[in-house]
Amino acid sequence: MKKLTGLFALLVSILGSPLAQADPYYITINAGLSRLKDFCSSPAAGFTCKDSAIAYGLDVGYQFSDMFGLELAYANYGSPKTSGLVSGSNLEVTEEISGLRFSGTASFPISNSFAFTGKLGVARTSLNNISTVTPGPVIPNYTAHTTSLAYGVGVKYNINQSVALRVQYENLGKIGDETTGTDTLSLLTLGVSYNFGKSKPLTNSTRPAVQVEPATAQPPIRVIVFLEQAPPADKKLLTAAIAEACKCDPIFARYYNSNAVIYQINLASGQTFSSFESALLPGDASLGMKAVVQDKLMQHQ
């Protein structure tokens, strides 16, 4: 377990640090059913068998981007069992199963709330075989440890930015050995996840920090732009020239007369018109831009 935890921390430091600047850790509490595929495929005559059991566990994850992450999980997979009479004595065989899983994870959003999920990794599983004969001799317990490839698929529903529901199916590969017999372990769970942080956009260290002015609500204004000649019929050309002259995003309103055009300009937070030739008045304002705008029009023709 210490090796897996150390590997988890190492991969987080390698993959997570350059890509995320917050602490997008999460934990998931799971509960569901585990199943041994062939445990009850051919029970002996007179024996009862149960190949599934209640399972529960805890996942700890790190989301180093919106789509990809790492996850370390521990689970108790329950105790499938079989029992029956052998030579007048009752034989009960219980398989207590638990283990760790370490996986790379992926999330594929299909809407703001839903996403398909997948995982691929390794599972370290312990199978403790307990055989009891009543009446009869004491049979020692036997434990088998296996490491196998594990994968899973599921669906995640985001309740909000911090809490999500997850339904997952996982195949944990072959467990057991020649003494206990081998079987394929699978897991179907419903989980509740809690996210401790949210990734922040990267800042490029080579670019200077941009100082953002406090947001202030500013209403749109109407500006009458006077030209030395009649406005061109191509409104796109005229709008482009106005935008380049005023360093803004003008919206064409209408032609005012033979040499004037009315534009609406939506002011951004902190935006001013100090580059214009004369000051603006509240509401509609006339602005002498004929030289500036005319020069820009000439450049675009």
C-alpha cells in the first residue's frame, strides 16, 4: 500500500503541477455489489451458492485537467459463500475479498450535468478463503494475493460544482490462485463524490500580469460620425474603419444624412474615449472624426 501511495503522489507531482493551479482533489464513497463470475457455475449436489455480495469502498482522486486524473481506491468486496452437506457434516466456504485499485481516469462530458467516465489501472486484491466443517476438524484459513489489470466505465451526474453522483462498472481481473481457484471479480457501485477544489486557468509566466479594473455598469451611447464625403454603401467597410479608429466595437444604427452615420457603442468596463478628437456628451453626441475615419477608409479601399 505504501508503494502505491508513493506512486500516486509522484504521478500527481509530475502530471498535476504543470497543468492545474488549485487543489482539485475529490473523495467518493461507494456502495454496491461485487460478483465472482464462475463461483457458482457448477455447485456440487446439495450445495447452495451465492456469487455476489455487498461491497463498499472509498476512492481518493486528483483531477489534473478537465478530462483526465488519477485515482486510488480501497474496497471491501464482501464475502461470496457456498455451503452444503459432506459426509453428514456441514461445509461452508467463504471468500472474504478486499483490495486496492490504482487507475488513470477520464471524463467525457455530454452536457453540463452528465459525463461518461472511464478508468484503466491495476488492482491488488486479497482473497481470504475460510472453510468451516461442523462437526469436523479445523481447516486453516488461506489467503491469496493477486495483481491484475483493471478497467471500468460509468456515468457521472454533477449535482453542483462540488458534489456528483457516479454509477460505475469495474472489472478487476482474475483473483485467487491454484489453492483457492481463480475467478473474475467485477463490481457495480453507486457513489457520491465531493470535490475539494476547482482547477484555475493557467497563467503564462512569460506574459505580464494584466490589471483588471473593477467592473462598473456603463450604458450604451449613440455617436454621430461625420465624414468628409457620403458614406460608402458597404457598411461592413465603414464599420471596420470606425472600429479601427475608435478601438471599439461599433454597431451600425442608421445613416443620419449625406455625410453622417449614427453608431451605437457599448462601453466595456473601464473603457473611455480619450482617443477621440472631442469629448462626448451624455446621450447622443456629435464627434468630429472626419480626418481619422477618412484616413482609415482610404487605407481599406
